[in-house]
Amino acid sequence: MVNLAQDSSAAAAELEGFASLPADTFAAGPPTGEGIDANGRTGPFPGPPVQGFSGVQFAPGGDGSAYWFLSDNGFGSKANSADYLLRLYQVDPSFAGSEGGDRTVDIQGFVQLSDPDGLIPFDIEQGDAAERNLTGADFDIESFAIDANGEIWIGEEFGPYVLHFDAEGKLLEAPIPTPNITSFNTLDGQAPIVIGHRGASGELPEHTLEAYQLAMEQGADFVEPDLVTTSDGVLIARHEPILDDTTNVAEVFGENRMSTKNLDGVELTAYFAEDFTLEEIKQLRAVQSRDFRDPAFDGQFEIPTFKEVIELVQQFEADTGKQVGIYPETKHPTFFDLQGLSLEEPLIETLKETGFTDPSRIFIQSFEFQNLIELQSMLDAEGLGDLPLVQLYGNTLPGAPVDAGFSAPFDIRYNVAEGKDLAAIYGQDFLDAVETELSESTVYSDLDDADFLALISDKYAEGAGPWKNNFVLREALETPVDGNGDGVAEITTQLTGEIGSFVDDAHAAGLQVHPYTLRNEERFLTLNADGTPQTPEQEFVQLTQIGVDGFFTDFPGTGADVVAQLDAALVYSPDHPDVLAGDVESNLRRSRGYEGMAFSPDRMTLYPMLEGTVLGDPESSVRIYEFDVASSAFEGLVGLYQMEAPSHAIGDFTPINATEFLVIERDGGQGDEAEFKQVFKVNLSALDEDGFVQKEAVVDLLNIADPNDLNGDGQTTFDFPFVTIEDVLVLDEDTILVANDNNYPFSIGRDRNGEIIDNNEIIQLKLDQPLALDPRLGVAGLDQFVATGQTIVGTIGNDTLAGDRLGDQITGGLGNDVITGSVGDDLLLGDFGDSDTANGGGNDAIFAGGGADEVVGGDGDDMLYGNAGMDQILGGDGDDLLSGGLGDDLLDGGSGSDRIYGNAGRDMLVGGDGDDLLVGGKSMDTLFGGDGSDIFAVETGRAADVIMDFSGEDSIALIGSLTFGQLSITARGHDVLISAGNDELARVMNANVTDFTEATFVSGIIV
């Protein structure tokens, strides 16, 4: 991989502004931090600490001097943050330097994140509370953006999810999971197959029905029976014709059944399978062939026939619905031909007899070239010519021993030695393609170059099965290494970092590549090129990255788990609910989700950026996704960001213009151990051939000039030596804002003595070179708004927006707005700031937003929503619907028959003229019906409302299952108290008990 214009040498920046929020700063809220005890701070604290700043944007309604900071999950994990409320804090730093301030930070308020509508599909910490406020046990929020409508989009790490909130912090839709956008380098682009080598032979005796069954249960796509034959011509599953090491043959039959034979040029005395009938073979039981594996199942399992293996696979499909393939190997076919017991005919006959002839579920493999050439002809004659054949390769490394059987194709050496007609056996094209003329010294490395692989692909093969060491190169260690810490050093090799061309050459020839054999035990593992022990899982991942199409493994469960992680539909962190439930495996290292989330200048596209590497991606790379705000959906990957070291992490991600962005990259050190804290500029439109974005260092946060000693430490240099630096924002073309996450009360980075915990420091930095800032961004961009046709969108500044005589959609943005509709039917959205919204006639929908708003409906039948804040909502003429929202509101329906809802807060509801419905809400509200026949709604489970002007023409609606028979109506001084059991429902002022009869109460009213 070669990255475009990689530059990690940052220019010097100058400190232009400095402010600091003391670590021990607490907001309004419940006691927080139960169980926390660090650096002299012991929880629970008096309120939520204002800490963990992990994302920053300009604050609504400001001129660029105040900011919203996202506070992360609290104290670092799900387990210790269950009482930490998730919030965005609005802060106004008094910067020394740029503002001539006193370095203090004013906390102006916060937005509490919540899910009152129950959109989250899993349990949350405060799930039983009405508000369903979100906590650090639910999500780890690390980045955010505000879209053109003022809605909040948050990137979090436990999913990782993208979360969508309105301006008041109410979740608007279910958490949006992260798609795992994968591309495999296999021949067909699909995930590699997992082949159970001799079954699950790492756990059970090899080549037994039980080992094959376990392999299939563990997720193997294929199971591999090696085939030898009995004396009566029945194929059985054994790795070799020699039975000595894999069965109890010596116990069942005496030494007189042993014989001496030449097996592929080596004279051996042993028990040979072809000397026994099937009936005799069935008297044997399998044993573990490797003495370092568990022998507990020795003597329990029969030796299966090839037909029985196929029938087992067919039964597994019938039982589970999952199709598994078979991958038979013809073992020593020349040897068996010399015994007068050919393997090819019974192989084909068994496939036909069992009906197992689907070419997508079979591979037939052999180390001998003649066998596969002949098999192709025989299969063609049987109408089975499309069954795929795989040419196996032994040792092809330079210097492989010429005399070793693992290096040599026996059939070729035998046929040369016997003076056979090689052209008749292999074809002249075969002889012409070999690198070195066939001889009694021919080795596999003479038969594996790109041209020869193309030849066998054209002639008979659909795949090649190399020894993994042939192309994943390694070298011997002088001293073995103990990789797993058990005190036994068994690793004897280390990867060189070089990858041979075999896989690429085979793919170019149209051949699949299925290397062998992956095993979990340390003695079969190696060191990575950097000297760290390679885990079994890492070996599967490495081979997948190289592009193999499948792998033989003694531990198919391990292989299947890794492939499932690589091919998962979603990215899963270890804290994802499905991972915690045991349903899936994590494919993201730690909970390193969306640490950064940039956006396009028009705020219609988000760029969520992961902090960690997804399994299967290049080492130290992180993904940058593209997310469409309008459709609330991911649209793919923009590219990859390459970190400078595997131990680094991302801090934040913010836009400069449509293609250029700033990224904080940092190491995990703090104080004197901090070595790398930099801000990079990346270009999403400039990707290298491997999909990595161009990056260029902009600021070294450990080397900042401070000629005016703005932080007051008596020095003219400044650094930012914090372990987590997670906030960056472009202020103008020459200036950026940066802030740390102080990890209260754990981190100590500023105090070199290691005693004083970190504050939240907020700094402004003057850059050495200007940025190409889009005019819609930075402080200057706060004054802009978009007005297109009948849709009018304000900005995050203070706007005055007016519609025309047509129907308008007006969005105020985040500032303090004055919004006027007009005569048409209008939709007015005030958003977060203090809004003054009024229509001029027509049937209007007005959403005032999060501030203290005045909402005037005017003429027409209007729908008026105050939402958060202390609102005044005036319906005017017409039959209106008024909803107060979260604050303490005044709602006046005016004339007309209105429906008025107080919702949360202690509200005053005034019906005015007309027949009105008044529904108080959760808190104690004051209700004035006014003229007309009004209905006052009462309900159990909420505070009692005060009804001020009940008259004989009015009614009281019983909501839910409440009935008149449940009521208690009693005098309370000059008033009447209406109750249901111990639940007070309403207090009616200046009334008599006799005024209330069953006819006074109505049911069935839909509120």
C-alpha cells in the first residue's frame, strides 16, 4: 500500500486563546458516579460531572463564541456509567488572548438525550422511567453533527450506531446500525469456504462420522474425507493406507496381518488398509493420531466408508436445512493402481449411487497430476465433467529437499522411471508447459508458475491446493518462543512479511486457491513480522486478505467464526447488544466506533469515522462512511484512513470544505509519555489505489508556540499532553478550536508530577497555513441561510424569516428566530432557540422548538407545538390543537373549539370561547375552560390538575379504564376533590359536591 502524499511532519501553530473548565464541575441532576474511586475522588458525586468532551459544534443562537460539547458515556465503560446521563452541554469559554477573557468557562445549559417513545429495541438503564433518559450504560456517544433542520446526529461506539435526535434531545428513530461493507479478494468475490480437514480433527479422532458431524455443526462448508480402499474395493476414509497410527488395528489383529510394501518410493512395514476387507475394517476403532491431542475418544468411533460420509452429509441437510459439501482426496492413486485397486471408478460410482453430483458441493483433490487428468476424462464420460478438480501442491519453496516425498509428485517420477509415454499420459501441452523437463527429480516447484497454472486450468483443474508456507513466507527462529505464556516455547518460525505470487497467479488462471492446513495449537503457529505471536484467528484473517478462496483447518469452528465476522452484515463492537447476548461475534476491536463524524457544508451528508480497525481491513486502518441525512441511511464507504501506528486512535473529524477535513490522531500516552498528538488534513477526493485518503499533518499538539503565555504557566511554549483529545472545530481559515476529554476523574496529563487530575481545556490555535474554508462553515457561516421557493431554512444564528401568501415551510434553525407565516397553510419550525412564530392566516403547523417561544396561530385551524422551553402558545381564531411540550407553558386556545394539551411541565391551559377539550399532562396544571361546553380530562397516574371555572354545561372526561364507580368526590373547603382510590385526579375550585353526578362524567373521549 502506498498512500498519497502522506506527511506526518506538522507545522508549528500558535496558541491564540485559552480557557479551562475545572475538573470538579458538576451540572444539575441526580448523584452520579456510584462506585467510582480514583485520584482522591469518590462517587457518587453531587451531580453529573461536566466532563468527557468528545465532540464540538457551534452552539445554537450564538455568534460563534459559545459551543455545544458532547459529553461521552461517563466513566469509560458500560459497567461503571449506568448513572451517568448522556447530554450535550452548552458552554461559553472566556478565552484569554482572543477575547481578553479570564480563562473561565460558563456552563449555560444542556440537552438531555432521551427515548420517551421507546424506539430503542433493547433494554436501557432507565427503561422503566417515563422519560427514558439515556445513560452511559446504553450508549457511548463520541461525535455529533447538526443538520440543516437543527436535528442532532450522534455517532456512538457500543453499536456502533448513528443516533438521530431532535433539537431537544428526543430520539426520533431507532438506532441505525453500521453496515459491514466488505469486499473479498477471492476469485468470485464471495467469502472463503471453511473446509473441515479430516472433519473437526483437532477435537475428535480424524476421519470419523463424529468428527465430520462436529465440523458441520461448527459451521464447516465442506468436510474432507481422504480416500483409500479395502481389499474388496470399498472406499473408506483414512488419511493414509497405513492404519497403524489412526486405529487400534494392532489390538484387534496380530502382527501376522502386517506387510511390507513400497509406498511412493519408501519401503514400509505396516498394517495396510487394502489388506483388510470392509467387514474387518468395521471391527476397528479410530484413535487420535497426534499424541498432543486429547485421547479421550480413542476406541469409540468406527471407520466410515465414503458412502457413509456422504449419507451423513445428506442427513445433516435433512435435519438442519444447511447444505454442506464434500471434498474427497484420492490418496496415493498410483500406489493403489499397482495393487490392482483403482480409486477412480468406485469414487465416481459412489457419487452416482448417492446422487451427490452437484458441482457446487464437491471438490475432488489429489497430489498426483495423472490421477486428475484421468479423472477428468472419466467424469466427462459419465456426464459429470463439471465436477471441480483441485491440484494439490507439496513443498515448492526454494531449497525444498529433492528426495522428500512432500516435495515430489510421485506419479511423474514413477512414470519417468518406468519409461512410460509421458505425452500419452499427460499430453504434449503439459510437457511443453513445465519449467524443467520431467524427470526422476521433478519437484512441485517445477509445476507452479503462472503459465503452468493456466495450462492445468484449461486442461482439468478448477482449483489449486498449496501448502500455506509456500506463499506466506517465513523463516526459522534460532530460539523457540512461548506465544501463549504456558511456559512451553513451541513457535519456531516468524513471518518475513513477504507474500508469494501463487494466489494471484492462480486467480489469473481462473483457479480457486484452498491452502492447507490451519491448526490452533501453538506448535503450528508463527510470529508476525513484527515479532508478536500470530493467533489462529489472525492467520485466517491474513489468508483472507491475501485472497484465498477457502482453507483447510483442523478447527473449523475457529474458521467459521472468523469468516462469519468478516462476512457479517453489520459491524459489531464487543458491547453491541447482540454480541453481549451471544448471538454474534464482534468484528470491531474493542468498542472503537464513531469517534468522529464530519459533515458536508450543506449538512445533508454525514461522514461517520470509526476509531478502530474492522476485522479484515488493513492493519491500522479506519473506515470513513458516507451517510445520507434525507434518507437516514448509509450510502457506502468514502475511503480508509491510515493511522501512523497500530496503537493510535482517532479523536475527532470536522469539515473544512466539501472534500477536505481535519482529523485528530493520537497515541495512548499522557504527560511525559505522550509522544504523538497531531491534527491531519485529509482529502476525501484523493484516494490511493488501496482506497486510503490523502493525509497531511497540520498541527503538532505537543509543539505549540505560546509567546503571550495565555495559559499562565510562565512558559512561551505550550503542549496538549492529554491521553484523549477528542474535539476539533474550524473557526476561520486561520484558526481552529481544540479541546480535550479529561476522563474525569482518571486522567492526569497536564500535571507532570502525576497528582492533579485534568481539567477540560479549550484552546484556539492559529495555523501556520490557511485552510480553504467553505463560506458555509466556521463562524462566518453562522450568518447564512438558505431560501428556496416555499421552503425557508434558517441557520444556527439569529434569523428573521417570513413566508409569502402561499403555503410555506419555514425552519428557523438553531438561533433566536422571528418566524411569520402568511395567508397560506404554513409549516413553521422554530427549532432550538427562542422563537417568535406567527402565521398570517391559513391552516398552519407550528413547531416552536427548544427555547422560550411565543407561538401564535392566528386565523385558521392550526396545530401549535411548543416543545421544550417555557412557551406561550396562542391559538387565535379557528379550531386549534395546542401542545405545550416539555416546559411550563401558557396555552390559550382563543376562539373556536380547541384541543389543548399541556404535556410535561406545570402549564396553564385556557380554552377561551368555544367548546374545548383540555388535557393537563403529567404535572399539576391549571385549567380555565372559558365560555362554551368544555371537557376537562382526568387520568390516574399523573398529578392532579386544578380546574378553575367548572360550570354546569362542562363535563369531565374519564381517560383510559377509569369509571365513575371508582371515583370519590369530596369537599375540600370551598373546593371539590375528585379522586380514585389514593390517586387525586383533580381539584375543582369554588364548587359543590352536589354539582357532580354520574352525568357530569363522560367516557370514550379520544384524547
